[in-house]
Amino acid sequence: MNREIHQWHSPSLNKQMEIAVYGHYGFALLMFPTAAADFLEYERFQLIDAIAPFIDAGKLKAFSVNSINNESWLNPHVPPPYRALRHQQYNQYIVDEVVPFIRSTTSNETEIITTGASLGALHAANLFFRRPDIFAGTIAMSGSYDIKSYSDGYYDDNCYFNSPVDYLPNLEDEYLLGHLRSRRHIYILSGQGSYEAPERSVQLGRILEAKGVSHAVDLWGHDIAHDWPTWRMMLPHVLGTRF
């Protein structure tokens, strides 16, 4: 498997940001880490190994980005308005810097599918829902799609527009809705075991259904916990059966 590490100083975030790239061909799978983890988390926890057959076969090229969650929602030492602003700056980094980087190493026609687990699922789903004109779909695993779970009671526009369960019901922009309704790959997965919250996936699914957006909510069994063995099963399953 071809493996590369790239980094640059991000103007959006004013810091050095790294990205790991796996593979040589195929659609782009943009991977967001869990919690406060880094760009090599999916490699350390063998998720890259779990999807290696698809990478080696040229079905996909994976791009695993760094997170700044420890500077935003997981940082109790800064005020909530700054946490929300930092999240918005991270969105800007992905759209203005990471997407062009992916295009430069693939092509302008290459589809970009977002994915992530836990807090990474929020980023993956949220960026897709905000910009379905850029991203072709999402595989969100074990996520919460309500930013209020992380904002400690604070709420402003930066919270609202990063909380899919809040802004999607009110979305009336026909340009964005048209792109959402045309996308074939929207997968919301959750276990029903320890530390999972399947009701959050069900809630998001109902909102998408009300908007006429085709999607799949896939709830796994009561023995499926919020942990790495789950995601090492889920992601290869979706890639193998849906792509």
C-alpha cells in the first residue's frame, strides 16, 4: 500500500496541519478522527488495515486528516464562543485547503466521500450536509449530530450551522437540497450496545426523510459497542456492499 504524509501551515487555522494518504487510485475517502485524536489514529487502531483490500484494489484512496477538537469543543479552558469559531475555521480549512489538496492528487472529477466515527462522524456528516456540492456522500458511524451535546449550553450561529439536527429541518436552499437529493451514498450507522446512542442516528434519518433525501440508517445489534472493533467492521461492510 502506498503511504504518504503531507503537511503544510494552514492559513485557515494558523498552525501546521498533517494529513496521511493511503493508496493510489479510486474515489477519495476523507477520514475525520475521533475525539481529540490525530491524523494517524485510524492507522494505529487498524482501521486502515481493515479497509486495505479496497485501497490495494484501487477502489479508494484514503485521506486521514488531523483534528483540532482539543482546541474547540473538547477544550474547557477557552470560552464557548471561541470553541464554536474554531470549529468554523476547521470547516474552512477542509473546504479551502484539504479539498484542493485532494483534487491535486486525484482529479477534479474524483468523488469525495467523508467518513468518521464518534465525534469524527459529526464532522464527516456536517461537512457533507453543509456542502453537498463538493462532497459526494458520507459514512457516519456512532455519531451525535446535535452540537449542543458539546457546547455546554452555549449557542450562536456558529453552533447552529454546525448542528445538522438544527439546520437541516430549516434548509430551503434549492441548490443545496438538489445536491443532497441527488447523492447516492448517505449512510448513518450505529450500534445499540455500550455507549452507543442509536436514537441520534434515527433522529437524523427522520430529518433526512422529511427533506426527501435518500439515505440509509443502519442499526447494528445490542452487542455492538461504541469502540474500535465496531468501526473496523462497519466501514469495510459499507465499502464492500454499497460501493
